[in-house]
Amino acid sequence: MNQSKNLPLKMGSLFGALLGTVVVSIGIIRYKTGMILRDDQTLSYVYWCIFTLTVLYAVFQFKKKDPSSFSYKHTVKIGLLAGLISGLLYTVYIVVLNGYIDPELASKIIEYKNANHSGMAAQDVSDSTKIMEMSEALRGLIYTFVCMTFGVIHSMIGTLAAKKIN
């Protein structure tokens, strides 16, 4: 495999592992501080900002390192792989957390949401409860798919921006 074909895979893997480390760290912080039980999503929003900036940065770095092969085809690989790896690392984390560390976590979250749903429509509480009742692996795979989708979208936007700059 030559450099131009291998570089997007290396970059996607590297940035995916970095993003996976960040999202797992945020998950640990949310768990340890009780934010997860209070349904406090503040750090999740921070993560999605970091995710966006990281994928955009990766696209611009790819353009800088290999301008001759800079294309949507290669940059989408970066975003897709970054989303896949970060999502899978988070999936492993939530399976371990919910399956081994705190098997009652989902029940605690459902109980909290049912007791403290002021400001939320009954349907929203019901939908949120249904999601928490899914298996951890299924929730993780859905999350992985979302990460991959956003990775592709952000890489395409980054590629468009990088092409406009020149």
C-alpha cells in the first residue's frame, strides 16, 4: 500500500483512538461525578465540539501532508475511521460500565428520569426510557453509527473548506 492510500487510514486510526480516549474519559467523569444520573449532557456537548474540530483538523493535516492525493475519497476515510474507532471504544466502555462495574446503572437512570421529568414531555421520558432499556451493545453500536455519520459529514465539510481556501 503506498503512502497516499495508507495515510488516511493511519490518520483516521490515530484521531479515532484520540477521540475514543476523550469520549471514554468524559464518560468516566460523567459517571464519577453523577452527571450521568442527573442526565447532565454538558460534557457530551463539549465532546461533539472536540469531535468536529478534530476531524476538521485531520482533514487539513492530510491536505498539508499529501496535497497530491487530497480528495473526498481519502478524507471521508479519515472521518469514517475516526468515527468508527471512537464509537467502538465508547461501546466497549459502556458495555464494561453497565455490565460489570455498575449493572444497575440503567435502572438508576430510568428511575431518576421517571422521578424528575419536570419540563420534559411524557413522550420524551418514555422514549428516553426505551433507549436505556436497550442492551448496552446495541446502544453502543447506534452511537458508533452516529459517530461514523458525523465523521463523514465533518470530513466532507472540511474537504470543501480546504479546497475553497486554495
